Amino acid sequence: MNLRQIPSGFEFWPAREQVCAPEEIVRLYEAGFAGAWHDPVAREQFRDSIKASGGYAQAAEVVANCHLADVGKDGLWLLFPAIERLFPASLPGPAQQRGDCVVHCSKNAALASLCSEIESLRPDEETGKLEGPPEVSAAGVQNGVLSTEYLYWWRGHDGDGWDCASAAEMIRQHGLLVRQAYPQFDLDLTNYDARLAGKYGSRRPPSTIAEEGRLHLVRTATECARFEEVRDLIAVGCGIATCGSEGFSSERDDHGVSNRRGGWSHAMAYLGVDDRPETRRLYNGPLVLVCNSWGIWNRGPRLIRGTNLSIPHGCFWARWSDVSRRTAIAYSSLAGWPRQPLQNYGLSVLG
């Protein structure tokens, strides 16, 4: 019995167009093909696995037990500057060419967590080692630093599309690979290759490759149900992967905000949150910074109001009220949850 539940009005990705030009991606999503869906069994297995490993399956538990409640209140918290400092030109990354949005989204969330931890200068809580950035060529950086193909090989079927809970569990169990050549496996992951992403699916990748990936595990992840949880976990450096059915305009307003428009069965990462009181007054609530996987697909102002920073190309701010129903999973990086808050850009970059 197939328990994968795509949103009403969507359908599974067509095999005949499994790989296509980037400019066709938006058309396909808007035509109703599902890159992201809900799998209730996978979601429950994800929660059980987190609990079995001693973690917190629900972000409310993380916030309470790690004393993070309201750490991000009233602030402007941004994850993308750490990525841009460590890996300039890595965002927005290559535009997807098939229905693999879940792994592009998950990669961006994991990369944000990794870069935030590196800049925190805190040692890994299990090994005691101080983590540094992986060595990546210029081409590897421009292609997003971390391989999406390796992640997609674990989706468990040969078609396109996946769910956020399964992807998060896969990264916990099988880890990440950097965008580089692996001559020992006769494999080059330097550049995004949509056809290579389909090499495995119902067949698992070789155990030798998996052993390499497991050297770079994300320790744990947790599911966010409320804005306050999203805000507080972003404030301490946790990237967030989300799946849902909301579509958005390709036009940003004067402050980089896009309105809801149509529907996409799609996965996108959160790389920031704006909970400043003046933002809440202006937009009748807080905003989250959405990182899409379609390259430079949208247009309009990118300057963050009250700062000298611009959001990355391909990104946009969304009202929390427009995304509150999305499945949202926060990733830890290669260390555990408790961390010091990041720089509050709402205080330090104004003017």
C-alpha cells in the first residue's frame, strides 16, 4: 500500500520529463507535479528514531530543555551570511533540473547549520574537535558545496519526489558528501548532475560510498510546529528544511517579500527570520527567509529593510501566516543542540 500522500490537486512527477532544462522547472511545479509530499509512516519513523537516539523529536522539547525559549524574540536572524563568508558564490546554487527539490532544500538547511557551527568556534560536543570548513574547489562551491545527488540516492524509489522527514532521517543515518571528485569510487560530484541523481533509488548506493558519507553525519533534527520554535532555532544557527504546497509570486516587494500565489508541491529551506516589532507591524506578523532551488528565478529588491545586507538571489521573504502549515524540520550541525545565539542583525547592522 502506498502511504505517500501528495497534496490535493497534484500528481507524481512524469517519468518522460524526469530531467529537464531549469527554465521548465517552474512550469512543471505550477502544472501540478509533486516534488514534495507527506509520508505519515516516514514521519512517525523519523520521530521514533530521534527519540531512540536520545534526541528530541519535537522542537518544543528542544527549546524547553536547552533553555532556548525566546532567544530569538524581536530579532533579525540570518544564516546566509555565514554561508557567504565561508563559501562565497555558493547561493543560490544550481537550479534543479528534476523533481529533487527535497534534497536541494535539505542540503541548504544542512549547509546553513554547518557554517553556523564553524563560525561559532565551539568544539564538537561528541568528539571535542573544532570543526572547520571542508576544502571545496571553486566549481564545487558554485554548485552548492554539498552533493544533492548523494542525498537523492537514498529516496528508496526510482521516480522523482520525496518527503522532508525521510530526507532528514537519511542525513542522520548516511550523512553528506562534499562536492568533489572521489576517484576511489570512480565518481565526480563536483558539478550538479540531474541524471546522476537518478543513478540509485530503489537500489541503494554501494556500501563503500555510504561509509564515506557516514563520516559527515548531521547529529539530529527536530520538527518545528510553531513560529517561535522556528525563530529560536534559527537564532542559534539551525537551518530548516520545509515541505508544503504553497506557491509564491516571482516578484518581491520593496522589502523583498513575496505574496502567496498558486500552489507548488515543493520543498524550500529557511535561512533567516525577521521578528522585529516594526516588521510585525508592517506585515501583520513576522517573516521567514525562504531559499528556493530554482536558481535566479525571481526578481525585485533584495536589500533587507534597515540594514546594508541583501538576501541571496533566488530567495524571498514570506509572511509566517503564509507558510505556517508547512512541515518544518530543523537540523543540528555536526554538534549538539545547545549553542550561543548568533549575531542579531536587527541590532548590529541598522543604519
